Amino acid sequence: MKIDPVRVEKIVSSFIGKSFFYNTIIDLTDDYCITFASADRFVERTFSEFVDVARSLTHPLFKNKLETDLNIENLKLAYKNRRTIRVEVLLQDFHEKTEYHWNRLRLIPIDDGTGHVVFFLNLLRVDDDIRRFENNRAELFNKAVIEQLISNYLLIYVIDLSNGMSRLVFSNEGNSYNEYAKGFDSHYDMMMDSCEQYVADDFKVSFARFADYKYVSEQLKEKERLVLVLRDKAGRAYEMTISKFPEYSDDYPVVIFSLKEIV
């Protein structure tokens, strides 16, 4: 793939202005990437070299997702479907490599007439935008949690299905579940321990599925929430629910996990 940096710089400037500070053209067919800030400042790499640089700058919590998004097979499928890949990620500045900043990354499939698999990648630092966006999410989340609490739930978690990260946002303070939940590093570990120690045998398989994030993600493609009614070994009945967060999407697969006893 032959690149005229002057022509590319003009095209990019007219397309997105000067707001994006990091732009790359990726040609998977030729295993070629060119990253440029201007017509006179550009770097050429192979695709694997480009991924290595991106990974070195990415916050540890986002490395797996970035590698998945930049997987060659994923990119080829996105190109076939003409699907733009959008990612919000914490990155270090390439030159300073000190603190992390929120960035919005876009991989846009480009048909250049050659039949090659080509993407245009741009990266925009959006710390302030992200903060405002997260504040809006927090408001929506607080509303959702309040609605859940009305139903006397014992536990409420927020779980990011893309990486398994979870946060306990409510536990009935008068119930032993509060202390029990604090004893685990992850929601998954708590679920597996609960399944082994407390869940009646007839419900173990169904219960364990709620800890399988791949299974949950597949089910939520067609549903807004998943509900399981189960019994523990003492015969008590519970309702367990996984609901989509108000802004649930493929790029933001966050759910609200809740548990309540059925009286």
C-alpha cells in the first residue's frame, strides 16, 4: 500500500479537523501501518509492531479488551460487515509515559478500491468528556439501584461482562451476606463458593451459569434481564436477577446483579 503523507494529512484534516492527535492507517493485507501527526511526522510499522506499542501504553485493566478488539480475525469480520469499532480506554502519552488519560479510539473500515482490508484509526483524548459521561452514568445507576432496593434485595453488584470486574454496591447490613460478600476478591469467586456451599443440588447447574459471563452475554442479546428462582440446601427460596445497565451495549456490557429471598 503506497501512502502519500501530504495527501493523507489533507484528507484527515478535512475529515476530522485537528481534534484527533493520533491517526493510523492499517492495511492488514500488506501487514502495514502508518501513524502520523502531520505530513512530515509519521512512523511506519508492521501490524504486530503497532499492537505491541498500543499494548505498552494501555492501562492493565484494558489490555485484554484492546487485544481482543485488535485481533486480526475480529478486524477482518468488522471489515466484512463494515462495522466501526469504538473503544474507550486509559492510555499513557506515547512520549511522556507518565499518568493515564481517557481516550476514545475508533477503527473505521475504509474501502480504498484495492480489495485490501484497510482501517483508519483515530484516537482522541477525552478526559473531560468521559468524566461528564461517567457522571451521567452514575446518576442513571443510582436511580436503577434505588428501584432495586425497593424490592428488598440482599445483594446488588455491578458487573462488567467484558472483563469480569465487579463492584458490590449494596448488601443488607442486617444480614450475614454482607460479611460473606466481603470475603471474596471477585463476584465470580463468591458465586462458585455459594454454589458449592449453599445451593441445592437441583439448582447448581443453573446457578453456575449466572457466573459464566459468556453465557450471560449471549442470553442478553435477546433479553433485557435473566431471572432464576432457586432453593438453598435449607429449602429457602431466592430470586436471582441479572439486568442490563441503562446504557448496556456491546462496548459497555455492564449489568446489575441482584439477589433476594422469596418470602
